[in-house]
Amino acid sequence: MIRMLQDKREIESVWVTTDNTQGIWRVGHNGITKIEVYPEDSQIGVVTWCAIYNGDVIKYRFDMAGMGVTYKD
């Protein structure tokens, strides 16, 4: 298995479903042009985050805990 931070495939969408929240962010919808994952240091070690872009500007950032990823074929 490839770890998320080493996986070089292009991300198509990220999504989350919890008791209170449901959301999906998909490239090509609502101005989203790119989704990337990256590491951020924290008090407990490295945490995987994602950046959701609108053009060259980051519109949203999320930590990836509890989120799903769909890759482009």
C-alpha cells in the first residue's frame, strides 16, 4: 500500500460524512481546479492535510482525519 503523502496520483475529490456534516469537494465543480495533500507538523507529529484550490488560490484546507479520497483514473 502507498501512503497518502507518497501517492502521486491526481486527486479527483475529497469527501466527509459525519453525524452533523456531509460534504464533497470535486475538481471541475464550483471553481475547484486542484486538490493536493501535504504534511503539516503538529504537537503529535506529522498530520496529513489537503488544500483545495480555486485557480492558484487555496480556497479551503482540511486535515484529512475521517476524510475519503477519490483518485482520477
